[in-house]
Amino acid sequence: MQINCCAIIVSYNPAPETEINVNAIVRQVAEVVIVDNGSSTPESLELLAKLAQQQRVKIQYNSTNTGIATALNQGVRYAINQGYEWVATFDQDSLAPSHFIQTMLNDYEDFAEKELVAIVAPKYQMNGEITSFASRNLVDKGCSKIKTTITSGNLVKVNFFETLGFFEESFFIDYVDHEFCLRVRSKGLLVIESHNTILEHNLGDSSRHQVLAVKLITTSHSPVRRYYKYRNLVRTFKKYYWFEPLTLVIQFKSVLIEPVKILLWETDKFAKISSICRGLLDGIIKK
């Protein structure tokens, strides 16, 4: 059955396994649009050229890295112009299992308040563990409402972009997903999680550590990534504290331990901590 859905994959110097991920998705949707954010290595450009030869795969090349939000918006505008009902947003390193899209749509169709649903999200397998954004007491066989989720693997109803607006391009990377989810819910719409779908999502160069009985994960994200994470968290808090203060306080709590993990286990410690401080300051002064 043809699904009226366009998958948007944002790429940046994609690794060879990206081809596997694209092939897994293209079989499940009407079209795949890869928005490439300025890839420059010969290997990645060769891979993109190979993918472009496939039917129902379209590549949009950006000359520089415009950020995740701008790239997603390029794909969304294309989907709107082509008349698609849904967009599915993916990172280049996420692997969708067979029937991933159809299963999420089936769960959406069975959801009692589906006319209010703007986003359908999966559960995630990250670092060998299943992650759900739903409260445990709400999980059932179909879907449940959630507060926020990450971008990769989401199904977004295209017609809602007219009232919601597009992804926040000034955020560049981190908190693009959480800000959009909060915007959706602040407008009276819903974000739901399908409990029958699991997306294999790669967190990048992450590693596990244990302090007594506490398990911790370090991501080794760059200083630039740390800057945007903390700046955008502050900006999101200032924008939505009136609507969802507890969720945002929990977000702040979860990142407070990050400088400690950097000092204990990561390299380039001074640059990362400095970037965190600059990000917090720029978020406060609206830079």
C-alpha cells in the first residue's frame, strides 16, 4: 500500500551505513528527501551520488552546514509543495525496522484523539537499552500522550505546519525537537508515542561509566555542540516556563551533571566547560 509520506533525512558527511538506513526507509514511504548539510569528504559525496541514483530518492545539497532545523524545514517545504500528508524525520544514523512507518500509522488510526495529533513518535533503542518518553503507568499496547521526544523517527502531520510554523532555525541543532514539541502542545495539539515501534538510534561517540550504583553515559559532544545545547535549553525555558515549568526544570536537572562527566571522563575539558558557560550566558542575554 502506498503511504502518503515523505521521509526527510538530514545528512552531514554520512558514513557507509547510511546507505543501509536509507534503503530501509525508502521501501516504506512514497519518497525520501536527503538534505545534505555541506558534506565535503570524497567518500560521503560518492555515497550521496550513489543514493541519488535510486528511484524515489532526492538529494538537496547545501553548500554549508545550515543546521538541523534549517535542513528539516527545506524537506518540509518540499513535502508541502508535493502534497504529502505526513513527513517522517530521520537522522542519518537511525535504522528503521520493517513496517516501521505503517505500524506507527496504524497506532495513530486507533488513537481516540487522533484529530489533535501533530506528532507520532516511536520508542528508541539507544546504547543497547529501550528508551520511552511515556510515563510507565500510561504505556499500553497502542499509543500514549508524551510531553517531548527527539526528532529522529517522528511522523509529523504536514497540515499543522501552517498553524505551528516550522522548526526553530536559530537553534541550529540541540533542543530543536523539544522546542517544537512544546510548541505543539502549547497550541492544544498532541504528541503521542507508539509503543509498538522501536527505532535504532545512534548517540554517536558515547561510552558507559558507573559510579557506585549509578550508570552514566558520556556523549563526547564537541564544544560547539555543548554551546548550542545549553544556550537553547535556556532559550526554551524562557519561552515555555509558563506552560511546562516542571518538564523544563527536569531538563535542567538532567544537564547539570554533564560538566562533572566532562571533567571525569572526556577530553578537551576546558573548551567544553567554557562553551557551556558561554551558552548559558548567551541564552540569558538572548544572544
